[in-house]
Amino acid sequence: MKNDLGLCKKEIIREIKNSNTLIGRDLHFFESVTSTFDKLEEFKPKEGLTVAAVCQTNGRGRLGRQWNSKKGGIYFSFMLLPKENVEEAPFITLICALGVQKALSKYADCLIKWPNDIVCDGKKLCGILTKANLTGNSIKSIYVGIGINANNGNFCDELSNAVSLKELCGKNVDENKLLAEVLEEISHAYYSQSREQILSSYKKACVNLENQVTIHYANGKGDEHGICKDILPDGSMNVQTKNGIINVNSGEVSVKGIYNFERTNL
Ligand code: BTN
């Protein structure tokens, strides 16, 4: 057994056995992968099957970006096989964000930036990427990939908006325990909570609500500014702009004014 707190197969399995998680019971662990998504694709579809790695050589983020994946972060992907239509996919993203935020809140005062970044004092602590594999209109499987800045840090200038738990807590965190806790919270939200409970908790943890947002459209349509007024059951965001209320389904949202944000009870 390794005596540091870094990811180690035996320790993750021990932590997962001690938890109530369903996602991650079938865990495949690697020291280095291109991306945990690539590895996941090598397995037959199985609900909750999880791949975790110490580092990734080609970690991927949203909008075609790279994801910094050096040792010390936590990188994992898992499969969900929901029996729903494609319209449900965005809500599954919200469920995962809520689960991660709940688990990370035990370590640092963090919130969700719509749709699924976990932020602390305006800096990004964790990113989530979901991919839906479809057959016609129905979901064949959903791959969820999560990267948590745990014991990494000293981010380069390009990542000046990133922060790690180690930096926030002033000490190393136990990555194995943390991974099991995150999987447990996502499992709880996904399998045991109602849609209403999730949406209500999500809204309380969402940094955007009643704050100013800037929407950068990926198709070059330009930016739009407004106040986020609501998160809807389909996972979209309602924004009050000077031209009226608009509904935002995708794209990149940057949040302003969150340093002065007052937290409500989560
Ligand atoms: C984002 O851009 O915010 C999403 C980042 C998602 C990173 C994780 S790390 C594990 C999984 N494997 C990847 O290649 N990406 C996701």
C-alpha cells in the first residue's frame, strides 16, 4: 500500500467498499491514459463502470479545449445507461455537478457555475464533460468525465483561473477518499433523489442565479449580457437581457460579480 494520499487502486477500492456508491463499484484504474474517456470506450456498456487515472496525456475539456491532467489531480469517467430520451441529457449533467459540489463542499466553500463547473471564489476547482451516445432519439449511454484539482496546483498563466483543494485547504487531501465521496454523492443524487429535490438543491448551489452572466456563443454570434433568472427542469438557463428573457441551452457562460456573492443555505 502506498503511504501518501495519491490515487492508488487498493485504497480507492477500500474507500469505495466503505461507501454507499453504486457508480464506481466496477472500477478500472490506470497510472496513465490518453484520456479516461478513451479507456471507457474499450469496455462493454455497463451501468456505473468507472475508469480513473493518475494522469492523462490527452485530457479533454469543453469546447475542444485541453484539460491539464498532471499527477495530483483526480481524473475519472463513468458510464450511465439511462432509459430516457436525448432531452434528459442536460439534466444528467446538472445531477453530476450537484453531486460533485456536495462532496467538494466538505473541503472548501464551492458553488456550481452553470452548467457544470465547480468554482471557489471565482476560480475553477473542477470541470465536468458529458457525452451522450444516441440511437435515434434515445440515449444509448452517457459518458461523464470529471477532473478535480485536488493536490495539483502552481497552475501556469494560461490556467490562472484554476485553483486546487490543496491550495484552498493549505494541505494535501486524501485523493482516494475524495474520489469515493464524489462517486457516492453523484450516486445518491442520480439514483435516490427526485427531479424536484435536485433542481432545488442545484439552484441553491448555483453561483449564476440572480447574478450577471455573459454568454459567449460558440458559433461566433457574439456575446450577450444579462441576469440569470432561473434554471429550468430541462437544464437550460433563463437570462433577462435588455431585449427580454432568453433561454440558453448551450455555449460558454462567464460569471461576473461572484466575489460578492452571498451564499444561501445549501
Ligand atoms: C471542462 O472543460 O470543464 C471539462 C473538463 C473535464 C475533464 C475530465 S478529466 C477526466 C475526463 N477525461 C477527459 O479527457 N476529460 C474529462
